[in-house]
Amino acid sequence: MTKHIFITGGVVSSLGKGITAASIGLLLKERGLRIRHQKLDPYINVDPGTMSPFQHGEVYVTEDGAETDLDLGHYERFTGIPCSRNSNYTTGQIYHSVISKERHGDYLGATVQVIPHITNEIKTAVASVTGDDVDVAITEIGGTAGDIESLPFLEAIRQYYLEAGKENALFIHLTLVPYLHAAGEMKTKPSQQSAGVLRSIGIQPDIMICRTEQHMSEEHFRKIALFCNIDRNAVIEEKDIKHSIYEVPVELQKQKLDDLILKLLNVEAPEASLSSWKRMISDIKNTADEDKIEIALVGKYARLKDAYKSIYEALDHAGFAFRTKINVNRIEAEEIEKKGADQLLKGVAGILVPGGFGQRGTEGKILAAEYARKNNIPFLGLCLGMQCAVIEFARNVCKLDGATSEEWLPEAEHKIIALMADQVDIKDMGGTMRLGAYPCVLKPKTLARHLYRTEQVDERHRHRYEFNNNYREIFEKKGMVFSGLSPDERLVEIVEIPGHPYYIATQAHPEFKSQPTKPHPMFKGFIKAAIEKIESNL
Ligand code: GLN
């Protein structure tokens, strides 16, 4: 039977619940348990797919093609266990399903209400990550205790816990213990009150994890234990870390959080060694500040750090492998249109153009791809980044004037990027994309094949438009190589330019599959080439 851990947050948002949940997942996985992660989001959008990255940050895509919350990226990066569409539910999705059932008459004339209909639907969602192949499911509840929106979720997990019975479920509450600089003291009152909010709706936390800037004293631990009604050893400190978020599991393990969880759930499992993880952390700590390279990321949402979360993480992972810090210079694509590529990109070790939607900023991305190609700067294009790279090549190498994408100019003559003829037309803004994992066959003797060291790979997608096959011949004649194709050879997946130190672009989003101890080959190759570029200039 699957045991369940519910993680809630209190006092303020942005405490790092996702990283804490991911760290707990890693610790339990390393102890040999089969775990699954899940996130319940209180917002009303059915999924984050239609939200602006400014609102929500990155949309993380799962193997099975769900557009989900970026916390799922943390779960996968920490544990390496793929999430699925059952790993993320929103209020919108829950209501959508209840309302559809009501319209089908499934409730047999009953008045449909938050309790029990919505809460039952949430319980079904929670149960969807359990099963014979799962020892422990970890469900994170988005939002902060006390929010109106979270209430149905909290009520549902209260009931779930009650029905599962003690030893089969536990509540972990993550709060803030602020340090008041003016008073020179740490304050436990917000945490006490937050646990009180949960108690008032029938949830008694089993473990409190306290986010702090400074170490807590024994008195703080005892105070929180006493007023939150838990054991002293069930109060865990999660102090801000110095080097990397990947240190969090190690810090939690030092405080024996995993032992405590297993004791409360009455599960026996061997100790977690975390050996490769700890080696990676020591590599991070031993990387000197001067061992750094500058990578330019030319995007539309460069201002907002969360918009390209998985890309920044994947770059860091590749940096860990070479003990090199990655200094990402986040450049707004439109700035390149205004100031020119040379002014903003001169001297960078590598240029990365990420995915995106719509035309704004694309001319800047095209200029960045041209600058990288002509100046032998390592280049990695991802999804829209690949589309911009091939459009640049069409205009400047194949001399196809006005080459563009159907997305920006449907009536253009040279639509290098276009909807495939057999694709349906787009009416509904959700669900019309190529989403999730698709296979790609790698051509022998190409950079792509050399990087992956295998014949066929799966990468995740999230896009509507594809390379237009009418242009394959002229591109190949002019020196671009289509090094990755779908198994039926109809879709171009990876392109590259031989002779350039590193010029590769993919229609997929490889960033979603990179892990700190297993950097993605395309990112690893990119960072390696960038380091070599800098060394060749020394
Ligand atoms: N807008 C492009 C398309 O839909 C690229 C999408 C992306 O970069 N994720 O094909």
C-alpha cells in the first residue's frame, strides 16, 4: 500500500516547498523506496499552458505531454523519476471534471457542492499517484495555509489522512522563521500561528520545517515544538544554503529528516548513501570563482528568472561536470534589434536561444544566431531557437529573401517553419501542440550522434510548427545537416552546421531531462565547446 506525505506551506509564498519536496523524494528514493511526486495548484487555469511566463514562470512538460507547474522540474531533476499528467492538478482541472460529470448526470440529481464533490475529486486526484509500484507518494499543496483558494485541497487531504490512518500518511508544514534585523532576533510566532491555521481546519502537522536565514537556537526549536504541538525532533531547520539548491537534501539528511519520516510512516529501509550526489556538491563547492564562463541567453522573457528555469538548471548541471561556474547573461532579444548583436554579444563564450511563442523578439534571436554562426561562437538553439536558426540560414546562406515562420506571417512566400499539411487547424488554444516525448533517430557521423552516443533518443516537445520539408534540399546543399529526424523521417528534429566549433539546434526541449549528476549531452557539449572557445583566446 502506498503511504502518503502531504507538504503544505505557511507564512509566505516562495519558501521553496518544491525544492523541499524534491529533496525529501531524493532521500527516500536513495533509501530504496519507490516514490512519486505530485503538486496540487489552487489556481483556476486548467493548466499553466495558457499562462504568460511572466505570471507563472516556465511551463514544464512531462513525458506524457502534460503542461505543468515548474516544481515538477525540481522533482525530476532531484529524483530522476519521470512525472506524468497525474503529477499536477489545478483547481480549474478539478472543477472542469466535476462540472463535466454534473452535465453527464453522473451525480443523479444531487446538489453539487465543494464538500463532498470537489473534495472527493481532489482525493481521487491524490490517489492517482498511488499504486502497487509506489511505496511513498509526496503531494505538495500550492499556495499558503490560510488562502481561500487552498481550503478545498486542505480539507481533502485532511480527509485522506484520516481515511489512510496513522502510519500511512503524514503532514509536513514548511514555514518561515524570520530574523528581524532591527530587533536582532529570530521570531517563531508566524510559524506558531501558521500551524494554528492548519489546526483550526483539522490538520495537525507531524513535522515542521523552518526556513531561516540563520541557525535557530535550541530555545527556538523547543518553542516551535511546544506551541505547534509536536516533538522537538520533529522540528527541522532549513537554513538558506550558500552554493546551490542541490545542497538542501544533504542538509536535511544531516538532521535525520528521512529517519524521522520513515519512523512516522513505520517503514524500514537502509540508510541513503547519496554518494554521487555528495560528490557533485563537493565539485560545486570546490569550483573557484574565477573558473567561470559567460553564456548569453537571448530570450523574450530574459528579465524573469523563472521563465527559463530548466535551461538555467541544465546549464549549471553541465558546468558542474567541468567544475565551471556558468554566468548567464540574460539578454532581451529586442535589445539586440535595437543595439546590434556585436554590442551585446561580443566576448561571450556561448549563445543560447530558448523556446518561445509569437513574433516579438524573433528578429533579435535571428541576429544572435547569425552572430554565433559567423563568429564561430558555440550556439545552442532550443525549439523556437532552432526555428530562428534555420530562418537565419535560409535568409543569409540560402538567399531566400523574406524567409520566415508561418506563425508570424502566414501569407509569406518562404515559410521555412510551417504547420505540417496534415495538422488540424488551430481553434482551441490548448491541446493543439506536439506535446511530450517523441523519438528522434540520429544520423551517423554527426555532432548530435557523437553527443548522445546512441542511435535513437526521446526528447520532449511543446510546439505547433515544424521545419518545412520543401526546403530540405537547398539547406543540405548549402551545408546544413539534418542530424536528427523522426523515425518516419518526416520531421526535422535536430540541425547542425559542420565545421563550426559547436552549432546545433533542436526542435525539442532537452533542458527538461537534464539532471545535476547527469547533465544533458547537448548542454554538456555546449559548455565544453564554450570553455574551449575561451581557452583558445587565452
Ligand atoms: N512558437 C513555436 C511553435 O509553436 C516554438 C514553440 C517553442 O519554442 N516552444 O512551433
